[in-house]
Amino acid sequence: MSATEAAIRDRAADSLAEVEHLEVRRMFSGFGFYVDGLLVAAAWDGAFRLRHHERGSWVYKAVDDSTIDEPAELVGLFRDRALVLSRDPAARSASKRRRYRHEPRQRH
């Protein structure tokens, strides 16, 4: 884990402060953002990423860096993603055999 992920964690946690039951935990080489035990996003690989389930794999899609500092926008995206994931049985699966991939970070 690098200082970059820690900085992203701090910025995102500040912007998501109004989200009830938000928990931030260390995971792989970054931090996971959970709501009621459900992993919704991660500060990982130099970006804040929302978790998506696509074609049987977990994909972490980067949010534009400026969005992290816009609480209303980030909270909306985060809550929408949490709602979608809460309806996906695989999102709460206890399986240890998960495949992770992420989209390359967009540079602006």
C-alpha cells in the first residue's frame, strides 16, 4: 500500500462521511469501503474504484479523481453502486475464489 492509496482513502472517507454504516478497511494493496459488510468500492492502484460484477468477474472501475472531492456526487455514485450490489447474491458470497480485474486508470 502506498501513500497514494492512503491519500485517496482519506479524501474519499471525508466525502462519504454522511454514508451510514461506512467502514474503511485495509485490503490487498489498498483500502476497501464497506456498507453493512458489503464491499462497494476500493482505494486501489492509484484511484478510487467502484466495484462492479460483470460476466462472472469483479471489476473495479475508476472514478474521475475530481469526483472524490465532490461529496454530493461521490455519495450518489457510492449509494447507487451499493444498491445494485446489495441485490447481487454474488456480492455477499463467502467464496474465496474470486477473480479481480480493474480498468486502467484514466489520465486527464
